[in-house]
Amino acid sequence: MSHVSASTSSEGTSEELLKGIEKRRQLREKEQHNIGWYFWLLSEHPLLVLILCFMLSLVLSVVGVVFTDYPDFSDPSKGFEVRGTELADKLVTWRNMLNETGYNSTLSNYPYHYMEKKALAIQRTNRKRSKPKRNRKGKRRKKKRRRARRSSDAYTWDFQSNGYFCENPDPYYAKWVYKLKDPNLPSLWTVPAMLSICRSEKRLLTHPTYPDLCLKKTDSTCCPTLSLPNYVAYFAGLDSCESITTKSLRKTENLLQTCAPFYCRGELTANCWKPADATSKCSKDIPKQCTKHNAVFTVFHYILTSDVACEEFSYLSAFNHSIQSTIALAPAFKGSTLTPLYYDNFAMTSQTSDDVTEVSGMDLGVQNDVFSDLLYADALYPAIAIGAVQLIILLYTGSVFVTISNFLLGASAMLIAYFIYYVVLNFAFFPFLNITAVLVMLGLSADNVLVFTSAWRHYSEEDKQKICPSQRFKTGDYPIRCRIGVVLKTAMKHIAWSLFVTGFTTAAAFFANYSSAVTAIKCFGMFTGLTILSNLFLSLTWLPASIVLHHKLFKFSYCPLPYDTKTTSCWMTSQCAKLCQTLSEMSRVFFHQIQVLLIVRFRFVWILFFLATAGASVYVTVFNPGLKLPNSKNYFQYFKSSHPFEVYASQEAQKFSFENDTTYLMPVRIVFGVRATDNGNHNDPDNLGSVTLRPRFNMSSTRSQRWLLKFCERIRNSSYYRPVPELESYTHCFIETFKHWMEAPCSSERPVCCETSKFPYRPHVFEECLKEAMNEITLQPGMMLNKYTPGPRFDRNDKLIGLIVEMPTTQPLSASFKEMDVFYTHLEQFLSPLLRSAPFGLASGWFIGDFQFYSLQKGLYDGTLTSVGLSLLVAQFVILVTSRNIAIALFANLSVACVIFVTAASLVLLGWELNVLESVTISIAVGLAVDFTAHYAIAYIVAPSSGDRQQRVEFAASRMGAAISMAALTTFIAGAGLLPSNVLAYNHFGVFIMLVMAASWLYSNYFFLPVLSAIGPQGSCCDLRCSSSCCTGIATDSDEHTTIMTETSSVKVTCATPASSRAPMLSSVSSNATEIIERQTVI
């Protein structure tokens, strides 16, 4: 009986197990049939999806490339100007006023119709005058004008009489700087150095195009260069600088030592060599040899550095001069015509350097042309970086097909973005900064494919263990066809969220740059953001289709993992398999064991260390030394600081007096009658709009006249006001000059516009007399008005429509933001109350000056803060929505903020200023820094733990660590590949990419994860759905995974097992009942 009872019990147990197996089989079949139409399409027809994506990309690319103009990079600095701010609107309006001022234009200095009628009347009156008299009078006027022009030229002298030089120096000549190279020589004031420079000049200027560009001494001979050896030869009476000897240097030195004190005291100037000018104010004590042809002045002012004249020659004895650099000016104006000369001679080190001297810097005016060429030539470095990244992707994925497919995906994403940018959004300007989107695209696409490949492998292995743990498959064979859709759906549940978070937050960071007031930055942010969104779309369609298609077509991996000697067919494949197995094992040990141990065991150490680092970075970025605004008007740097063009602009130019002898005192112009509005396209630097007039402008009313006269008196009370001679001020405040003109005695020609009319004048008298006054100005010698001249403005019908009042100031034009900000703030506080008190006819007046650089500085500063703030807010929102957990979102944003400050502090310590390129890099730091943190945040959320924070951290670190590290490495290599580039944009962007990748990887692994390990949410703690467990400390299981029991390893499961074949399994199942129960697995 007992035996029968046991048999009955065993049969009952077997039936229950079979029912459980059948139930799970039905669940699997249901799971395989309910994967959804999209995952069914990807799993069953991946080639169709790939073809559709490729055709879509191809069509949009063809339309975008063929039917739009190619980008023009001939002017790299175009677009680096502010639009849309109050100050920028004034600057644009002022530019439009200048462009639209002239004859028969919107604005005019003169009432041309009135003047033409007046001229006709005078012509009829003077018909009886003889023609010879008119000719004689005209000749006399021409002579007077020629004399006036000669007297106004302060830098005119003639070298023709001495038979050596033939033209005075001009700051617009092509120029280059020589430095001493031979360490055995004390200075350039030696015979070997002089001969070296002499020979170098001839080498550099020996070019077929130069004779057509230079100023001629004779019809076939170019003028000699204005250089130190040539002047030494001139002073010594030599025919050529090749004949210089020690005696020549000693003779020249004696002359310079004699003349140096006069130059240092400011007595020796460019005006002293004027034999025909008896009114010269130069001291009579200056020896004639010091003033002859102004040659000595030229040497001190142009050829030698500014410290030499007053330090070396005045106090030191012969041959002890530390003259380390000198300049040479070629008698040819700088510009793009010198480009062939630069490439053939100046760009070659063999031509610019020998054993004694070398050319350290130059200014040939060819920066734009060279930059445009280098943009394409230096594209080799991004290409090398792309190749290195593709190699890493190949090694990680083990698939040539997936690597090529991912490369095409990135290229297609950029072309789709190009189509949307130009065709859909109708952008007309494509700045060269948009090219750097290639690097962003490269890093992001590599990140996506590595993470997707890692997830595909993991979920394939997980599904295999769940369905058939004992079945041995060749590498790449699993999942089998019926399980591809299930594995893909499971992987996409994780990956789609992760890609969405990283893609959307990165795109949002770039789109945030659209809030910038700088046109080039706006366009860059829009294009790069579109590129990232296009990549996100293709990563959710193209990428999974290529992974599935590769799995179906190629049942092997490029490097088989794990290594199996039975599957290897040749030595190369065997070695590759061994290498891959070794790397795989090292990766597994590090990311699954060592790194997890470091993160969890030393979490508090990491948290304190990285918080301290972030705090120090905040101090460095904000306080000392701080991220400074550019302090040079050369705000757009084309090349690396070591490039000769940049060396001259940033280092050498300031050493020479002629580059720093002009102090420009800014005038401030107050405009009435024109609205300060920028109605052009802010995304197109060539579209500035047009002048908008104020329709009810009225300057002729008596109230307006009184107010205007009082306003001119008040502006003189400004602490910045600069008094000017009466001859210069006749146009500054028009109403005063006009009032003085109206006080003249009456005559038959001026019966009304004279002293009989009292101020304020009746409106019709004011308007008529104003036209007469403007007509008389044209008859005054040297008083021609132009578009810059302040005063009234008329329309085409002689109607008075505007007024410009000029206020001369004592403020020199400066590149210092602080200095200009103080000046602009003073003007705001001083002029704004005065302008608000204006009568209705003169209302809405505004002031403007030379604030272009100040506007750019302010726009960069404000735009950077706005972009970073918006990016952080969007990242916080996206992570909060996707994670649905407040704590994770806050911790992620804290980590991203730390990465930004650490990156910014590193840039500050490298000497960067908040210039245009630097503003872009800092603004996009949020988008690049959030990727790795977001991946870990999503992995922490989907971890199959029942609520323990440390287990979740271990899951996230082991699951995503390898993929994230490879993604960081690929992007880091992409940045490193740009370091050799001479184009500063490439070079700086490469440095920035390397810094932000390193900081982001460190903080995501060793700050964000340790924070989650220490105080991360458990269960539904800080969850938007429910947060009650935070108080109770009870962790609830919120995982959506189901617990199922796997079949025994002895049961071979296939997708199409018939019902009859399952009957023989009863005995096997019955005999291994205990084993079945012991092998329950939580999935």
C-alpha cells in the first residue's frame, strides 16, 4: 500500500510539474506573440527597417545638399556679434543709419531738393560771369584744397631724395618680427644677426607675385623693406645691407645714442623733417642728422621695440644692447593678395629661420584665407579621431557590419539635421562652429552603440539562462529566431529610456545656446541640437535593426567570445580569440569586482574627496583667478597661440610703439527720430533689417527747441565730457551752432534767417532757415558733412526726420569690460533721466557709442549663464520625469554641476578666457556631462533588487560600467585627435572634450554611484508616486519582473516542440523533481 501511495504521490507531483511547465510554455508563447508591432518589425524585417531609414536619410540629404548653398567660411569671424539685446539693437540701428545715409537715401545730411533749387537760382544769376574767371577761381580752390591736404598729413615725407627708401612706413604694410635664435649671440645688434635678417628678407620676398604687389622704386624695382639692416646700411652710407660691418653698427649706434633722448622726451616726432614748413614745433636743439628724412624716428617708432630707445641706447655702451626682436615692413599692403607669398615662403620654416634668427610672428592680412584653407586641411585630424573611435567600436562589438552601420548612422544624422536646419527652419547662416558637431556626433553615436551592444548581450544571456540554461550555443547563435523579438523588447525597455534621457538632455543643452545673443552660438546650438535629435531617432530605429540583422546574417562574432579552440579555424582567428578572451576577462574582473568593491567599500571617501574637488573648482572658477572676460579686442582667435599670426597679435604687436600710439577717445551720439529696433533676422549676420523712423518726430516746435538747447548745456556737466575746440564742435550740438548763425545781421539775402528772428523760432521759420544753414555749410571750405557727422537728418523730400547730437568724452576705447561697464552705466544714469524729460516731439531718444566689443563681452557672459542654467533645468526635469524619483534627479544634477565646475576650473587654470569658443564649450558642458550619470541612474532604477541600495549600485556598476568606460574612452580619443590642429576651434574643442569626458567619467563612477550607495532611495522612497516608505524605512519591491521557475536542465526546449514529443519527458521530469525545485530562479 505504501508503495502504491508513493507512486500515486509521485504521479501527482509529476502532473503538477507538467502543468507548471505547460503554463510557462504558454506564457512564453504569449510573450513571443505579444511583443508589439514595432519590435515584431525590427525582429522579423530588420533589412526593411534599414532600407527605409537609409532611403529617408538619402532623400533628405540630397535635398539639403543640392538645393541649398554651400557654407561659406571665407570670413570666420562672421556671426560673432550680439543681436537682440537693448545695446545690440542700438548698435544695429546705428549701422543701418550709416548704411542708409546719403544722397537719395532714407537719411541725408542735406536737403538736396532745396539745395538744387538754390543752385539753379545762383546759376541763373551768374550766367553773365565769364568762363575764364570761373576756371581761375576753380584752380585757386583746387590749390587751396591740395595745400590743406598736405598740411593735414602728419606722416608724409619723401625718401626719394636719398636714393635708398622710397616711401614712409605705413601700419597697413605687411610686417613680420625677427627674434634671435643663436644662443651664442648677445642680441640682434651684431653683424651675423644683421646679415641673417638681410638674407632672410630677400628669401621671403623672392616670389613671382611680389613685383606686382610692392611699391616701386623704379618701373622694375621694388622699394627695399623698412628693416633694421636696411636702416643701418642707410645710416652708414652703404649700398646694401649685405655690406654691413662692425664699423657700420658702431656708426649707427652713435647716431641713435645721440638722438634717443630727444625721442624719449617726445621732442623727436614724425613732423620734424619738414624743410618747407616754418611752423614746425619741433625743438631747434635737435641735431639735423636726427631729423633727416625722419629715419631715426622711424627706427625708434617702428623698427625697434618701444623699450629699446629709452633704455638701451640711452644708457648702455656699445654692443651690450639686449635687442632681442625687431620688425620688418615690406612696402606692400597686407591683404589676401599676399596669400601665395605666405604659402610658398612664409609658411615654410626653412625660409623663415636659419641658425641665427627666426621669424616669430607676422601680420600679412591673410588670416581669413589661411583659416578657410586650414578648416579643410586640418579635417585630417578629426578623420583620424573618427578612425580610432571606429576601431574601438569594432573591437568592442566584434562586428564590422555594426561598426560601418553605426558610422553611416552618424553621417546620416548630420545630413538630416542639415536638411532641417536649412530647408525646414530656413536658417541662412552656417558658422564654422557647426563643424564641431561632428565630434559631438562621434562621441554620442559611439556611446549609443556601445551601450546598446552591451544591453543586447546581457539580455540575450539572461533570456538564455531563463529558457534553456543547459543548452550550448555557439557564440552569436542566441537568441534563436523566436526569441529575438522578446530579447529586443526587453533590451529596448532599458536602452530606449537611457538613450532618450541622454539624447534629450544633450540636445536640450545645445538648444539652450539658442538663448545666446551671439548669432554664431545660436546657430551652432540649433544645428547641433538637431543633429543629436536626428541621431536619437536613428538610434531607436537604424541601430537595433542593424544589430538584429547582423545577428541573423552572421552567426559569429569578429572575435569569438568566449574562446573555444574547437571553433577556431586559423592562427589569426585563434590569436584574436585569445586576445578577446583575455580582454573580456580583465574587463569582467575590473568592472564586476574591483570597481564595484571600490565604489561600495570606499563610498564615503569618494564623496568627501570629489565634493572637496568641486568646492575648490568653484573657488577657482568664480573667485581666484576666476573665469575672466577677454581683455583684448582681438576677441576672435583663429589659430593656436603658437601660430605666427597669433604670436604677433597677442605678444609681438604690443612691443612696438606704432601699434600702440593711437588713443581713440570715444564720442557718444544721442539719436532722435529713429527707433532703436533691430527688425532684421537675428540668425543671419547679413540681414540687419532697415531703419525705422519715429512718425511723430518734431524738432521745430518751440518747446523742442528750448529743451534741445538746455540739453546741450546739461551734457557738459558730465564727468566724462571732453571740451573741444570751437572749430570741431560746430556740428556736435546742432542747435547751438544754428542759434549762433541766426544771430547774424540781416541782409537782402537773409531777410528772415537773421537777428530779427528771436529764439525759439517759429516752426516754419526754423525749418526754412535750417535748410538755408545746411546749404551754406557746403560753401565753407573743409566743412563737408558725411554719414558720421552729427546734426539734422532729412528724408528724400527734404522733411526733417531725425537729429544726432554728439557728446565728446574723455573715455578712451578700451577692451576692459570693467572699465567700459562703468562708463556705460554712468551714461545710462546720466543721460536716461534727461532723455525721459524730452518733449513729445523728441521722445524716445537713445545714445550709442563704440560699444561693439563691450556688447559682445556682456552677451557672452549673460548668454553663458543663461545657457548653463537652462541646460541644468532641462536635465533636472528630464531625469525627474524618466526616473520618477526626486532624490535620483537631485543627485544626478549635483553630479553634473560638479562636472561643469571642475571642467571650468581646469579651463581657467589652462589660461582660457570667456571668449566666443570658450562660451560655447562651457554652455554645452551640461549636455556632455549628463550622459554617463543618466545611464547609471536608469540602471539603478531598473535593477532587479528588492530595494537594497547597495545591490542596485552593484547592478548598475557591473551592468553599465564597461560600456560607459568604452564610450568615455572613444570620446576622449576623439578629442585627443584634434590637439595637433592649428585651428584654435578644433584644438580647444579637443581639449574641452577630453576634460569633460574625464571629469564626467570620474564623477559618475566615483561620486554619483557612491552617493546612491550611501543615501540612495530604496524601494519607493522619494518616488513621485509614493514616498511613505521613507519615513518607515520599509522597502517595497517596485520591480516589474515576474518570478518564474525554469525548466530542468535536462529538458531540451525548442520553439516548435510538438505535443507528442513531450510525453516521453514524464519519466525524466518525475525522476528529477527534487532537482527541479532546487533550480528555481528569480528572473
